[in-house]
Amino acid sequence: MIRSWQEWAPSAPDAMWADLHLLVWANGQYQVGTTVNYLGSQSELANQIDASAPPPPPPTCTAPPIWRPCR
């Protein structure tokens, strides 16, 4: 996911910006997440993400989830 984000974010449209969140615990477990912001409609955002971002790899849980459970 980190590599995909680094490849995608610099080429995103000017109306879109994103950040990458990394949490690492002392025992080596980690959690990765991203937030995307877009100045436009929700349907335009969905089209931009589909067109410019490769699908992420399947998630894995290595730490207790904070915002939602892993599936």
C-alpha cells in the first residue's frame, strides 16, 4: 500500500490530496491507512480514484484495529 500511494499521490489531480497514516508499535506490529480529500462531487472523486489508483493489496491485521475491524 505504501508503494502504491507513493506512486499515485504525486500525480493526483490538483483538486485531490491525500495523506498516509502509519502507526507502528514497539513490538513491530503496524497499521496503515490513507485519507483522500477532493474538491468536487463524490461521483467525480470515485471516478478519479478508479482511474488513477491501482487496487490495494488485501488488508491484513497485525495490530488491534482503531477505527473499524479488519475483515
